[in-house]
Amino acid sequence: MNKYENTNLKIYDYMRKDNETFRENKALTYFGRQIVYNEFLDAIEKLAVSFKMLGVEKGDYVPICLPNVPQGVISFYALNKIGAIPNMIPVLASKEEFKHYLTEVPARNFIMFRDFYSKVKDIIPKTSIERTIIASPSTYIPVDALKQMASIKTIAQSCYFDAQTKFSFRNKLMSWDKLMQLSNGEKYVQTEKFNFSDTALLSHTGGTTGTPKSAEFTNENFNAMVEQYRVLTELFERGDKILTVLPMFINYGLCNNIHMPLSFGIETIIVPTFDPKEAFDLFLKYKPNHFMCVAHYFEYMMNDKRFDGFDLSFVKTVTYGGAPLSPESKKKFDAFLESHGAHGVKILNGYGMTESTSSIAYEQRIPGSDEYKLFQLPYSNIKIVNPETKKEVQIGEVGELCAEGPIIFKGYLNNEEETKNVLKIHEDGKTWLHSGDLAKINEDRSIDIVGRLKRIYPTMDTTNGNVAKIFPDNIENVIKTCECVNECAIDCKPNKDRVNVPFAFIVLKEGYSEDEALDMIKEKCLELNAYSRPYNFMFLKSLNKTAGGKVDHKILIQMIPDDYSNSIEEIIYTKNNRKVR
């Protein structure tokens, strides 16, 4: 038996159980269309019947490639009810990635957004897909809102597509609306029994430093994550509103932004695509009590003059993940919220990874100070081990952060080797997730993340001829202290001598020229060891990010010219027009 209370349910049953007696409460809001729990739960039940009529059975994989739209949320829960496994495919996947995701596991049915069909129509015939279910962006959008947000041409194209496609069992295309009609009003299908070890969801790693992998999750994983919030804070109340802008194809979006609030009876305002510049309009229209996002959204909000004098007193919590905020940025955002009437707002910064379902630790402000510290969350156990011996280290000693508990994923699909690399059985007999992050635990049990084990590059220290190590995180932290720098990312690439050397990608704050900034940054880099000073710099308008808000190092590494550094002896900086090494 599962020892964790309330997690021994299917994901759908967990969400439904607390909402059965509150069916008139608002569940979803989509472009002004409000869907109450009565309509929402009935739609899930009907769709479950329809899936069964299509022959979808327990254990079947069903790829879903949808932005944040009601069809995606309803499909996710309906498939869970009958024991099928949603395969959450990123909407921005390349053609090659689509080919990989659709052939990795056999699937007969594929649910996707109409606007992405052209990208995959040539791939689908080469897969096991027998039927592609097309979801239209206009479904669930009120006519008035549709006229305001879309051009006549766009609407006409949508109608033309729907009209020209002959939807039937015999053809390879079916509209999502037609699928819903298959139930013919029938709303009951037996909930499939399940084991705790059953895969309930297939998600994909962010792939910031390597090839994305398909990760398997159980019902318990998702439900335990929601239980964390029940223990963590009482600020989430039935009837509250949450602005959901993170995509549902990442766990942070699906679990924290959709499953958690819906399980709490919180009105979930879903936004299919989000431009941070639209934040003000959304806050003005919906006045959300909770907002979950990635850190770099805050900069847009603070620089948006429309927020000047705008009352944000309705905000209760702001939660962010992905790349962390610097202490300076945290203080700045705290001040921003206070100056706009959002007094005492709880800012939660989750620390986690795809493999931990979502967060295993979170930052909280220490009462009476501006200092934030990272602490372990309920339903997760954290320890620091020696990366080589796997033995737990002493308090204050740096090692690899490992986590254990019901939120830890099942493993990588059909990839036993990679699974064994991150899930290891320790001396206590428990299976621990190895994060790849270097960290230490302090006397007060707070956690300091000090670097990335997998982002440590061997190099040569020319001052003594010894082997040295480049820590990109350390270099980034130094450069970020420059007043001209908004964002910074460091990646390494071997030179012709096969020695790793660092390259810097910089996003400047407004008002600074590249020449002016370069002098300031080089001056700051003199604080670093010579082998850690970037060989070259590239100024960008923005850093490439994954959907989870993390810097996409794969793309950045590809942007580094092969010949940007010919020799390790060429590390030359200038200070007051004098060359220094």
C-alpha cells in the first residue's frame, strides 16, 4: 500500500474528488469563456467514452501536441481515466523531433493542434498512427472574442480546413469536436484499475545540455506534487484565480499550472501562447491571485510602463522556475510588488527538474530580512553525496544533490542505461535521483546550489601547466554583477589544441552600447582565473530558452564559431588600455 495519504488515486480521480460538490464553481477560463466544473467533468467523462469507442485501451500511448487549450486538458484527464498514457509532445518540436516522438512508441491515435498539421502530415504515414485528431483553435472561444483576436482571413482558413476534411473512421483525420460526439451523450465508462508502478504519463526532458529523453511518470508522482502545495501554503483557496501561461507539455506547466489548481478548485485561466509583453493586459482583464511563470518574465513586467500606478493587491503568490533570479533581481521584484500594493506576497522559486515531476525544494524569504534560502519540500528527501563514492558528505561540504520520494519519476522510456545513470540504489536500499547539480546543505538545513556537475569542463591552467576545471555557473555569476548585463550564459568548446575554452553570450540592459559594455565586462572578468575568462563574446537580444525557461545550451553551443579561438595562449584582456593575461 501507498503510505502517502491522498496520492493513491488516479490523476483524474484525485482532481475530481474535491470538486464533486462544487460543480458550479469555475474550472477553466479560456479567452473569456468560463467552463464550470459541471461542464468540465462531464466533458472528460464523455471523451473517455469516445476514446473507448475508438478502441483506445489501458496502456495505449496517445501522443498529444497541443498548446494550453481546453481540448488538451480534457483529453489528458479522459485518457488517464481509461488508463491510456498521454505522450506530451512539445508544440515547437522540429520535424526530426516529431518523427522521433511519433515512432518511439507505437500509437494508433494522435491528438494535435490544427496549425501544426502541415509540419507532420508527411511524417504520419511512416508511423503506426491510424487516426489524427485535429483540434481547432476556435473551439471554446466565444464568437465575440474570436472576432476581436483573429483576422477574417484566419477564421476563414480555419473553417475551410474543417469543411474540406472528411472526418470519418475510414479516413485518417477526425476533428476533436467529432470525437466528442461519438459518445452520443453517454457519460459513463468504468475507471480502469491501476498499479502504482503503471506509467500514467510520458513527458520529455528539456534537453538544455543534451538530447531530450522520454520520461515515465506515475499517478502518484503527479498527486504527490499537488500534496506538496497543501502542506506548503494555505494561500491557495477555492475560488481563487491562477494565470496559467506555462505550456502543458512540460511538467511544470501540466502539474503545477493545471493539475494543482484544478484539484484545489481554483479558476484556471489558460493562455495558449504567451508573450511577456501581454502580461499587463492579462492582469488587467483577469486580476489573477496566483501567477506561475519563468524568471525572465519579471523583467518585462517591471519595465512595462503600463504597470505604473497599477494596483496588484489581488496577487497572493508568484511562483517561478527555470533559471533562478539573482539576489539583486529578487529585491527589485519584491520592491516592484510592494510599490504596486501587493504587500506580503509569497514569492516561491521552485527547484527541480523534469525527472522530479516538478519541484523538490523551494526558496522562501527569511522573516525580517531580504534574504532568500532554499529548503527541501514535503514529499521529497534530499541529501548531498560524493559524486564518485556516492557516500553522503558532511554539512557544508559540496557534492551532488540527490532526491528521493514519491515525486521521483519511474525512469526513461526504453533507455535502461540512462535510467541507471540518474536513478541509483544507495546503501539505505532506497532509489535516489542524481540531479547532476553541485550543492551543499548548511547548518540551518538550507540548500545552496553551487554549480552543475554536468557543466564542468576540464581545461588547462597556463600559469602552471596543470589541469583545471571551468565552472560556467561561476563565470555567469561574476559577469551578471556588471550593471550593464541583463542576462549571461557561458558555454565551452574545444580549441584546435582540444582544450576547452569559455564563450560568453550576453544580453545587455537598455541604454548600454556593446563597446561600452565589453570594456566593463572584461574589467569584471579580471576577477576570474585566466582560464575562466571568456575568449570571446556574442551580444544577443535574448537568450534561447526552453519552454521551461531554462537557457537552451544546445542551441548556444551551435552558435559558437569553430575558429573563435586558435590557441589557449590568446587569452588577452585590456585594463586601462594595457594588455593583461
